[in-house]
Amino acid sequence: MLKTILTMAAAAAFAAGGAAHAQSARDYIFIVGSSTVYPFATVVAENFGRTTGFKTPKIESTGSGGGIKLFCGGVGVNHPDIANSSRRIKESEVEACGRNGVKDIVEVKIGYDGIVLANSKKAARMDVSLKDLWLALAKQVPDPKGGNTLVANPYRTWSDVNSSLPNRKIEVLGPPPTSGTRDAFVELAMESGCQAFDFIKAMKSSDEDGFQSVCHTLREDGAFIEAGENDNLIVQKLDANAAALGVFGFSFLDQNADKLQGSAIDGVEPTFEAIADGTYPVSRPLYFYVKKAHIGTIPGIPEFLTEFTSERTWGEDGYLSDRGLIPMPEDERQQFASDVKALKPLSLAAN
């Protein structure tokens, strides 16, 4: 009996050892995160796989929040090496990383993107203000009858919000809360729009939590529809439904310019030039984060970073600009390229 038990234990140990060896042998970079950064990272990964001796990195589109959560889950081959993000990592997420042993993180800012409100070319182009956009999509808005009170959003059509807008049902497809695009949209568009009302703007200094809740909370009555992390799916739905609008990154508009058109916001259309020079009001930086502990263990990470931060990739005439990425100014690109080469650790105090 004892002999049988020992034999079974040895077999189990051998099997476990074999599995551990298989896990330790991962020979490709594993990337998760933002659906907005995904197409840029995919192009770089494919080029990297073609032109080097390393395998093409595996990339999963999980949304910024979901990707960072996976990234911060721990160190080792069962965890991602890189997290793409369409917003900067939060202090709370860095703390979560630290609790799981992810101590050294390298931040790579790759360029800029605009968040667009787009619709099918089968319908008229929209021209909305940030105030209009907030009134159309906020869960609570100022009482149309007057006074400094908030009521459940009563607006059903765009013309209800502003008589100069089309008499068309408010129907906006957008990303879920785990998306960096959603985070940026509520911070850049919704928050700016709600501050058109003085009594709400005053809440920012007197009741920060209340201000955030009023300005950032999207309605849940069907006017705003969470369409998941797949921006391509939103594009397909907009093409099929000319009455609807969608919220996503400029690169997807740029890649689908034959079907879709971007709405003007505060009189400025979402163009490459307007985002680059800062006149388009809803623009944001894009990032990815690298687990320094995996460098030297997972092959190809330094070489992948070199490819991504080269001028032929992210420069003004680089192949990512052809895909809709708005390049950083040259001095900013040089600074990030230098920091990445040195594997400089993340500092949230930095701009």
C-alpha cells in the first residue's frame, strides 16, 4: 500500500514539474488592455514578428481597466507582460500592482487620440456642444422648468436638448465602465459639459463626490447603450442604423471614413490636425505599461520597446500615423524614448 502511494505521489510530482516547465517556457510577449490601443499595438507586433527573430506578441483586447487589472495580478508567466491603456494608470491601480508583487512598472506614452461622436454617412453630420452632449446623456440634469435642482433626464430627442439639433431619438452606443475610452469621455466631455451650469460647477469645490456623480453618471434608460469593448462592432451597428451615434477613438473613425463621419464638438470637427494642435476639445494621450520584472525572462521585450519607440513607428511620418495615431511632439517622443531605453520606473507625479 505504501509503495502504491509513493508511486502515485512521484507521478503527480512529475506531472506538476512538467506543467511548471511548460509554463516557464513562454517564448512570446503577452499584451492585454485597451481596445483603442489594440490596433496600434497589433501593427507594431506584426511588424516586430516579421522583422526580428522573435515571435509575434499575443494581444488581447480587454479594455484599459480590465487589462491593467490582469497586468497587476502578479509576476510570472501566467500574467501579462504589457498592458495597453487609453488613459493613465491610476494610483489605486499602482497600489494594487504593488500588493501583488508588481513593483517596477515602465510607462510608455505613445501618442494622442481623439474621442469622437460619430454617425453613419447616410444621415446628416451632427454639430453639438459639450453642454448639449452632457444634457443628452447625463442621468440627472437641471430641471428644464428652472431652478437649481436636478431631475431624471427627460430628454428623448436631440431637438429636446437643443432646438437647433435634429428631431432624432437620442441613441448613443458607447464603451462600458472598464474602458479607458469611457473614462476619458466622461472626464473630458461630460464633465466639461456639466460645468456650463454654475450651480453644478460650484459643487466641485464644495462637494467633490457629488460633482463627480452628477457630471460623470450616464443615463440608464436606453439612450446610452453599452456596446462592449469591440469598437468594430459599434462601427458595424452605426452603419446599419443611421439614426444612432457612437463613441470611440479617432483611429476607428479614420479607418472607417468611407462609412462614418465625426460630429463637430463645439464647432470643431475631429481631424488629425485638430487633435494634434489641441483645438479639438475631446482628446487624450495613449499609453502602455511594461512589467520590468519580466524583462530578461520573457524574450523580446526590450526589442519590442525599441520597435515601438522608433521614429519609423511613432514619428510624424511613422507607420502608426498612417493608422490614425496622433504623434507626440518631437521633444516629447525623444524624452519617452530615452526613458524607455533606460527602463525608467513610473512616477505618477510626472506629467
